[in-house]
Amino acid sequence: MTQSEKSIGRADLQIHTEESDGMDDALTILNAAHGRGVDIIAVTDHDQTRGAQLAREAAARANHPVDVIVGSEVTSRHGHILALWIDEPIPFFRSAAATVEAIWKQGGVAVIAHPCAVMPIALNLRDIDRLVRDLAPERAGDQPPVLAIETANPIPSARWRRNSVIDANRRWGLATTGGSDAHFHEQVGSSVTTFEGSGQDALRAALNARTTDAQLRHYPRLRNIGARRLLHQQWRGISATPRALLRRRRARD
């Protein structure tokens, strides 16, 4: 490995665990990420942070070489938005702008997930135009909060529209990210965010400077995952947000 290759970090910024609608535990995911040359993962279970917190704890116990960002995939009324570097769950079923503002209030980074995808629900080009316009005053200044867009997501309905999103981002000027949207360990690392340096501080600095790059890599064939596991995951996906809502209500009670 050359010195220049050593200076490039790789992060998979959208992964789901068994705490939501993923099918694998945190340690399995961490090992898969390490095996595919990924340095940092963001665990982004739906509308909760429990999965990410458990993953971070598992990494610490194992002294694992892969670092964990606490995140969540938040269900806004307009589509899914990733919340990275947060401490508490973000309220869901709000407008896209209110969701991003809630992420920023916690000092986090907001990422528009799988833009223009048909399924799961996603912001379309018109939604993003409106969001960028509505948040323009907050993004002005020397050190604005980060709004990024996932321009490399390997799920088919996002991949098909990737070029139109990249073209549109020339006018938005958002930082770009890649995430596998993995629900099975076989998918981890199939899309990554690359950046100069290593560690979470370097990644966040690159997002602030809009110098990240989003890359699609090998995506496993669904037949390698198996029909039974795929069907089981689909059922977990339908129930993920309702389960998160029930868990929050129980915690309040």
C-alpha cells in the first residue's frame, strides 16, 4: 500500500442492525466492514439511536479497528434523512426542514438519504430544491452546519437516478456521501465515503469542506443472501418505525 493510499479514509455512512430492520448484530457488521477495508461505519437504524450506541459499545469492548458513528435514519414527511453524530433520537414525521434543523440542534450532520429513490421513501429533486432554499439562511456564514447528500447508494431505485442527482448537486453544492444501506452483513462496504486523513475528526472536516467523494463498489447479488432472509428482512422493515415509536412511548411512561 502506498503512502497516498494510507492517507485515504473510507466510511460506510448508512448501515442497519438487528436493533431495527437489519439482520445482523453489531460485531458481525464491524467484522464485515474491517474485511472490506472500511475504517468508519455509521449505524443508522430507523428513528432510534439504540442500535448505534450498542454498536459503539461493542466496538469499544472488542478494541475493534472500525470506528462507529452514532446515527439514525429519520423518517421525515418528505423522505428519509440520515442524522450523524447525534446523542438522542430525532423526532420523526416532521417536515424535511424541521428534521434537518433538529439534527443541527444536536450538533449533528444531516444527509439526504437515497435521493429520488422510489422505495424507500425519499426526497425528490423538487423537495431538495425547496429544502436547500428554505435552509439557505442557516447555511450562510463562515462555519455553516453541514447538509450533505448521499450520491452513492447501491439499492437499485437510487442507483438508477444517481446521475440526475449528481447533476442537480452542481447547483446545490452539498457535500456528498456514500453508504451501503446495508441490512445484511454481505452488503456492508458496497458504497463508501472517501476522505483525506483518518478518523472521525478528519471525516467531519472533509464534510465541512465538501471534499468527500462517494463511491459505489461491488453489491452482492440477492441470490447470495437467500429468499428466506430477504423476506424476513422485508417484514422487519415494515415494522421498524412502529417499533421505534412504541419503544419511545414506553421510555416516557
